[in-house]
Amino acid sequence: MLDFGCGSLRLGRLLIPFLQPDRYFGIDPNQWLIEDGIARELGHSAVTLKRPRFDTNSDFDCGVFDRRFDFVVAQSIITHAGADLAMKLLASAAKSLEQSGLILFNYIRGRDGQDAPGGWHYPRCIEYAPPAMAAMLKRAGLSATPLPWYHPRASWVAAALSPAALPDAKHLAHLSGAVLRSEQFADSLMHPDRTALPD
């Protein structure tokens, strides 16, 4: 499993203990964030036991580990990446994906015809029109489906090398991300928005 943009291990701290040794890989250009996540969230004994591997390249290169992954997760990366970097990530992730693997990422939907500027824009967010995102996925050789996972602003997408590897309607019904007993996130209890990508 590749955690692209692993940062301080917000996801890694949960997955590393769960996965078998040598199964978690993380990329983040900020070495200090990874070290902080290990020290404050995961613990050095878990690193010794589970042997996660990390890389600090800032080239959006998923191939640095020279292996293919069942899952590539890019939480809140394309939300800050211009079109050039978003395309680079999708293409690199596709090349590093097992045939039956999934890329899970989120992006912020914008209006049709809105062009995303190039480069890295953190903390600013970049919006993409769904047809523009669908075109990038197609150029990367990926099929995709929107996920009904709730996020207050971003839309989640599953992408794969083949449509057969994508979750079907039966499985999507279980992926709501609903936040219970919270007025702030009451919208998460409504029916999912399936318009993150055009048909």
C-alpha cells in the first residue's frame, strides 16, 4: 500500500500496525513530518516490527520503490496540486499499480471550463471541473468511479487500470463516510453526490 503524501502518518499510524511487515510505503517531501509522525503517533517499536519504507522525493514519483501496489492513497494532494502535478501523480500511480489495484484520491470540484494553474499551491486549494478530471484520468490510462465517501468540500474517486477492478454499486453502498451525531457534518447523512465525474 502506497500512502502518497503520507505527512505525519495520519493514515499510516492506523495502517502500519494493521498491515503485514514490509507492506506500507509512504512518500512525502517533508522528512520532518514523517519523523514527527513516527515519534508522536506510531512509535519506533512499530517501525522496527513492521518495517515501513519511506521516500522524500518531491517529484510526484510513485516508482521510487520499484514495485506495484494494491492500493495508492492520495488524500488531499490533488486538492493542492496544479494540473501538471495532478497529471504527473495520476500517471505515476497508474504505472505503479497492480492490475487489480485501486488509486483512491480526492479533489475539489470546480465549474466547467475552469483551468487549474500549474505547480504546488498549499495551503491554497485548486478546483477541477469534473470533465477535466475525467480527461486527466483517461490520459493516465485509468478508469474511475466517484465514491460516496463524505467530505465537507472534496470529492473522493476510485481509479483503476480496468473498470473490472472498480467497486460496483453493491460495494459503493457501504462507503458513506457519514459522521454520526454531529450538526457540523449533518450533510454527510444525506444521499451521496455521484456527480464527481461525468458519465
